[in-house]
Amino acid sequence: MRGRTRQVAQRVDAIHAPRSYRLAVAELEAFGITTADLAASLRFYGLLGLEVPDAGEGHVEADVPGRLRLMWDTEEVIRQIEPDLPSPVRQRVVLAFRCADPADVDATYQRIIDAGFEGKREPWDAFWGERFAYLRDPDGNTVALFAPLEQPTP
């Protein structure tokens, strides 16, 4: 083999060689919500069906399906860690909750609205094939509800 061809062949062999190590990759484990009203935030997420704890001393956590945790911290707790934290201007993360079916999207949305929380967009059939709705949690974060329009056949 010529020099360049040999180098390429060696790289290909190295790429496909069995690995005796595992790549270290950061794993998403939790989402944190900074809240002005811990009790209201816990009530909102409880209405979504999460098993939320009682309001604690400024920090609480709840396990959610999928090996994740949802964490709440009061603004006072976060300001102890980050004193110059600006007040939120615009949220850039959406927490999306899958519902059992399209009717459950509508029922969940209505249950949260009836409890006095704010809707952002009423349920609609989205062009990508899901029933979708947007809510606002007590701190103004966007929360999506969704379910496939066509349920898979077992």
C-alpha cells in the first residue's frame, strides 16, 4: 500500500476497532425551576399529575418518569448562590408533558385553567400530527401538553 492509502486504512481500522473503554458523556438528570411562589408552582405541576412534595424551606424535588427529577428553588435560595441573578425577561425552555391521548390534552388543559392558572394557547390539532396546547406556569414558563392524534395499534 502506498503511504496515504495506508494512513486512511489505519484510521478506518482504528475507528472500527473494538473499544475497551466507555466514552464519558454527561447525562441529563434534572430540570430546575426558579419560582417566586413555591406553593403555587407545586400546585400547578401537581395538577399535571406529578407527585409533588409539600413546599419545603426553599428547595424541593420530585422524581418524574424517565429517570429525571424536577427541582424547585425559590428566588431567595437562588439569590444566595447567584446574588446578581437578573429577573427573568423571557423563558427559552418549554417543559412538554405527553398526555394519554388527544382527549386527555383537552381535559388536562381545562383542569389547569379551571384551577385558575393561565393558558397560552388552547388545544389544537398541530400539522405535525399531535394534539397540542400551551400553558403558563405561575412563573411564566411555557408548559406544553401533547398526544399523538393517531394512537398506535397494539
